Amino acid sequence: MSRIKDLQKNLFGGTTSNARQFGMIFTLVAIVLLFQIWTDGLTLTSGNLIAVVSQYSYILILAIGMLMVIVAGHIDLSVGSVAAFTGIVVAKAMQEFSLPWPVGILLGLAVGALIGAWQGFWVAYVGVPAFIVTLAGMLLFRGGNQYIGNADTVPVSEGFRTIGAGFLPEIGPDTGYNNLTLLLGLAACAGVIWRELKSRQTRREMNADVAPMWISVLRMAVMVGVIVFATLRFAGGRVGTSLPISGIILIALVLAYSHYTRNTIGGRHIYAVGGNSRAAELSGVKLKRVNFLVMMNMSVLAALAGMIFVARSSASGPQDGLSWELDAIAAVFIGGAAVSGGLGTISGSIVGGLVMALLNNGLQLEGVGSDMVQIIKGLVLLLAVAFDVYNKSQGRFSIIGSLMRPFRRDDPPPPTATPTSDAGKAPVAG
């Protein structure tokens, strides 16, 4: 009985657990198993998993930036148009000025930064709501894409296509697998074990509660098992295909932004602003700076996502980026972000994005029409969030509540007014 309690406390959201996001992962696993059975085993084949990462990596990259925007209490409707605009600018520049593709990538990131600075200025320093600013940006940059490209497609160079359609190369002896992918998987397993052991050592040094060793072993076994399975799937694709380069870019971004949001002052300031902007400002947080950087960062990631999509498609066109913002927002909310801001995680948003990606992929494998795919995706988004909200209201286990527990603040109730209280002071909203 005590071991069951330890499991509930430490593995499913207790204060000594760093695996609070398993609830949403279980949902993802359920969807994978459902479609694995429904599609007669096609879902988890190497070719299909490689295709999923290649096809949806740009949406997951957008979800990283959108998570930070939503946590800060904003919304960005322009990301699809920004991605399309950046794609056509880079494609045109490489075509007409013979720019090397690495320079083209730097140009695209610079374009994204300029657009982000433009939108961030209006949001942070003028005070126009981000919804209005980015709605205007959606129209502005969509028109810019069609104006610059004359509503036509513009091809890109072979080297540039690597970031969207390339894979880890084949090197070393013939093992039947892609050796570089195997090495990455081995490094990931070592990283999971090191992080768990390091976390236990840190908590012990701080005289904090440490989870039983068998819980840590179970967590490591689960994570290592998932990594090994994924590694063998991606490394076992047909010759010439393995882990996509876009997937490597995504992994690097997830690791970098997860560290930033969890372990840096700047990351904590984003959560503080979204949780209570007035209190954060009174505490010394530079509110305008945070809002500016969040909007700017979103546009840079949108530019990167747009270039990856163009590279995979081999050309930039007028239909690029349509409805991308909706997919990114859906991924963030399914991943546990709060509509009011202040709550959310990078990894949760990635899992939410994978839920939508694998749902879309499974329905396509079964030949479901695009109209029904949209209907089902909309219902899944609505029901997933509604079910979780209902569970929270009933005091039951909540996926989103479990995801967000590390960031929840238990604010004390406002003081009761007394005759001696200072009537000139208004309580700060919690």
C-alpha cells in the first residue's frame, strides 16, 4: 500500500517528482495505440514516424514560441503569415541575388527579428493588445507574401532544402541502422540517467524530500525505454532516411527553451508577467521588455518554421502558412497552458502538438477526408480541455492541473478591511 502511495505522490504529480507531465504523455500513448491497432501497425513504422516528424516539425517549433506568448498573457495570430512572408523573401533573395543558402537562413532570421521588433513595439511600448497587432500583422504579411512573390511559387536551392528535407547522413560500419541516430539515442539515454541522479543529489544537498530510489529507477526505465524504441524506429528507416534534420533542430530548441523557461531569471519573469503583470512590475520585472522580447522571439521562430517548410516543399508559395497559428495555439492549450496566462510548459506544448500531429496522421492513414479530419480535431481539442476543466472542478485527477502544478501559486486571501486599514491602498490582484 505504501508503494502505491509513493507511486501516486512521486510519479503522478507529487512535489518530489519532476515527471508531472506524464498525464498528457499517457493521452498521447493512448492515441498512438489506438491508431496502431486501427491502421494494422502502420502508425509506428519507421517510415511513418519519420514522415510525422518531417511534416509537423515546423508546427512544433511554432508551439514553442506560442507557449511563451500565451504564458505572458498574449496571443499571436500572425505566425503563419510571418512564416510565409519570410519564406518568400528568402527564396527571392537566393534566386535573384545568388545568396548562399547559409546566408539565406541568416537573412530569414533577421527578417523574423525585424517583424518581431515591429510587433513587439506596438504591444509593449504603445500598449495595443497583441490580438489586434498580430491580426493586423496577419493581413499585412500575408499581403506582403503575395506582393513579393506575385502570387507564384519560387524554388529554393538544393543546399537550402537540407534543413527541411535532409536526414542524418550514413557513416561508419554497416549495422543495419543509421549510426548517428544510434549515437544520439545513446546520448539521450545517458542524459536522462544523469539528470535523474543529479536531481536526487541536489535535493539531498538541500535537505529536501527525495523520492524513493525505486521511483527514480522506474522513471529512468520508462524514459530510457521510450528513447530506445524511438531511436530504433528512426535509425531503422530505409537507407538514406533517418532522423530528419528538422527534428534535430526541434530537439535543440526544446532543450534550450526548456532550460530558459525553467532555470533562468528571464524565463521566470515571463511566468510572473502572465500570472500577475501588476505584481510582477511592482517586484521589479521590466514588463515592457518582457512583452517586447516574447513577441520578437515568436516571430523569429515563425521565420525559422517558415524556412523549414519552404525547404521541405522545395519552393515558397502564396498558400504557405495558412492556419498555422491555429495549430500552434491548439498544441499549446492541449499541452496545458492557461487561457489567462501564467501557466504552461515547453514539453507540455510539444506533447500537445504531437497529439494533434498523430491524430491527423492516423486519420489520413485510414483515408478519412480532410473535412472530417478538421471536425474531429476541433472536437478533440474542445473535449480534451473541457474534460480536464471538469475534473479540476470536481477535485479529481486533472491532466492540465498536473502539468501546471510546478507553476501554481497559492495566493493568500485578500485581507479583510478594518477601520484602521489604509483606505487609500488597493489590494494587488492575485
